[in-house]
Amino acid sequence: MEKSVLITGAAGFIGSHLCERFLEDEWVVIALDNFLTGRQSNINHLLSHKNFSFVKCNVNDSIQCEQNVAVVLHFACPASPVDYLKYPLETMKVGSIGTFNTIEFAKKHNARYILASTSEVYGDPLQHPQTESYWGNVNPVGPRSVYDEAKRFSEAIAMSYFREYQLDVRITRIFNTYGPRMKSQDGRVIPNFINQALNNTPITVYGDGQQTRSFCFVSDLVEGIFRLATCHNLQGEIINLGNPDEYTISDLVSVIQQEISTSSPTVYKELPEDDPRKRKPNIQKAIDLLNWSPQVDFRDGLKKTIDYFRSYSSS
Ligand code: NAD
Ligand code: UDP
């Protein structure tokens, strides 16, 4: 296979790490982003790399890439609840029009197509842990539906291209991922709690803190995506990627307070509408098909993320 890849959402948190992973393996990387929620600073260090090129464009308008590519990764999409509630229509468009544009581009180039989907397709799950065969429990008209339903629609598009055109489509349902290059104002729970603890401002627990999430360090996730994109014979597969290590949000406060000495009090705020009560991936399929499982211990990953926010706020 020719080692060339088009990555949308490349200036985002996960996209920028993905670019690095493919460059490390000597792929030619064409990176697209419109900076809606991403940042130029996430990719500045890659701009001088001989195999890296960046095009600022909105993938809902057109896919600005003249080159032939072997693999397309569609990662463009606001991912933090704060971001997608701020940009509801952009989120729906990038899941629908952006998915059509990128998958048509893949079809034209006969390229493999990797779709970034999400554990949010399971909604507030009635099955725990969540396996890929679970259809989910999503409110189709609630505020989160702009994200959940757009991702469900993009999965449906991808599977239609697989059935209609035998396009080599693979879908990953990504569970909560954290690490360096998240924005301090991102709104997701780990950057929020770390920055609140570092700044000695109140740690904001939504609801009673008994809801759970399972957190995956970004290098582990990126390795799983790289394997999904490069392994043979995975056409039409849908694979959960995440770390099954499950924490309540209250547990997370304690872990962060142990890692950062802080005078921040904990304050309780209203639980956002339709906030899932629990979430944990079943990753047996990723173990079997990708020979992948997370390697980074939660406290080690947190330390790296804390160091990042410390150095970022002092630079
Ligand atoms: P992010 O917001 O940091 O990155 C998304 C990137 O997409 C940004 O750089 C943004 O500018 C870009 N983008 C958005 N709309 C665009 C458009 N129309 N044209 C071009 N670029 C556009 O988010 P992230 O956490 O890096 O998430 C990346 C992908 O992974 C998303 O598809 C998201 O749904 C998925 N995902 C992430 C997580 C997670 O925990 N981080 C969990 C599940 C799924
Ligand atoms: N959360 C919280 N305080 C915050 C941010 C988030 O208690 O400052 C909670 C949120 O209500 C959810 C969990 O942490 O139950 C994870 O939220 P996040 O936005 O990181 O991701 P989600 O899994 O909801 O997409």
C-alpha cells in the first residue's frame, strides 16, 4: 500500500497526535482543518516536516487535496460537549456533508476510509459495558443529539458506501480520551479539573459525581487508530477504542487532588441534560482484531497531562 494519508481535523487534539504517528512511520500526511475548535499551535512543529502538508479548509465545502491518497481519516468534528453545543449546526454539517465529501473523495481515490465515531452513539447506555453490537439509547431531539445523531448518521453513510461500493470502510467508536493538546478551556472534565486545581479555583462536579467515565490516554488511542487504518482485512468493521478502567467523577476529583496539591474546594453544579450515567467500553474486538489494548496507567497519563497544562499556562 502507498503510504499516503489524508487526515481531517488534523489541528485538533487527536488529529495532531495522529499526524505525528503516521509521520513517524514515514507516511506522507496531508492535513486539513478549518480551526473551528483546533489550533495552529497543535501543528506548528510539523510544518517543516518534508512529508507533512497542511491545507486550511472547511471539509463541508470541498476536500482541497490534489494528491492521490491510500487512506482517508475523517476526524473533523467538535468533540467537547461545550464545543458542540456552541456549534450545533457546524457539528451536524461536518457529520453529514463533511462525511459525504470525505467518503466521496475516498471512493474517487479508491482509498480506505476510517471514520471517527464515538461512544456517544450508545447515548445513556442500558447495556454496560458497551459492546459494538449494542444499538444505544439516544435522545434524538435533546441538546446532545447534534453530536450523537450526526455521528450515528455518519456511521450509516459509511456503512452504505461499504455495502453499495465495497469501499474499505472502518469505523472506530472512541471513548473519552485525554492528554496533552487538549485546550484548557475545552470544557471536558479532565482539562477542567486539572486547570481548576492548578489555579486553585473551585472544582466543578456536575450532578452528584456518581456518573462514570473510562479514560484513555491519547497515545494509546492513536496506536489503536493507526492499527485500524493499517491492518488488512477489516472492511466494514466497527471497533470500540478506549480504556475500560472506569471511574466515577467523584473518584476523578480525588485522584487529581492527590496529583496536584491544591486549595480548590469542590462545588456541585447541575447535571447537563441527557448526561450519560455510565460509560465503559468492551474492547474484546480491538484485542482480537488489532492485537491492541491500552498500555498507559491512568496516573501516568494524568501526570503527563498535568505537566502539559503547567508548561502551557507558564509559556
Ligand atoms: P477537537 O475539537 O480537538 O478536534 C476536531 C478538529 O476538527 C478541530 O481541529 C476542528 O477545527 C476541526 N474541524 C471541525 N469542523 C471542521 C470542518 N468543517 N472542516 C475542517 N475541520 C474541522 O476534538 P478531538 O477531541 O480531537 O476529536 C477528534 C475526533 O475524534 C472527532 O471526530 C470526535 O468526534 C472524535 N472523538 C473524540 C473523543 C475524545 O475523547 N477526544 C471521543 C469520541 C470521539
Ligand atoms: N463533568 C463534570 N465537571 C466538569 C466537566 C464535566 O462533572 O467540569 C462531567 C460531565 O457531566 C460528564 C463527565 O464529567 O458526566 C464527562 O464529561 P466530558 O464533558 O468530559 O465528556 P462526555 O463524556 O460527557 O462527553
